[in-house]
Amino acid sequence: MSETPENRIKRLKMRSMRRGIKEMDLILSAYAGDRLDGMSEAQIVKYDALLSENDQDLYQWVTGQCAPPAEFSSLISDISDHAGTK
């Protein structure tokens, strides 16, 4: 059975809120709440993949402590801009 677009958005918003690090909970839940509904299918697929990454790595990428992998660089830049971390 295929996931409906509405259920997928809900699932991604929940995964954005329930991270391992509180800072990432706050950053990603705010980003997901503001951006997911307007994303293209390709952007949603990329965001879904990003959520599988380790929170320690995500935090360092979003805060500019380490460079993200090229596949996530534009998404991480958008998240960082949204969170005001740079």
C-alpha cells in the first residue's frame, strides 16, 4: 500500500520533531512546519533521506561546523538560513 502525500508530510513532520538532540528537534520541526507543504516531490525525497542521517552530523552541518555532503548542501543551507544559524 502506498503512502498518501498527506500521510507522508505528517510522518516527516513527526520525524522532524522526534530527533535525538533537542536542538535538532527545534530546528527541524520549525523548518518542516514552514516548508514541507510547499516542497516538490524531489525535495521531499531529499528531506526524507536527510532525516536518516545522524543527529550529531546534522547539527554540525546546520551550524556550519562541518561541511555537509554535496547531496545535502543546498537543503542544509536552506535549513540553516531558516534557523538563523549562520
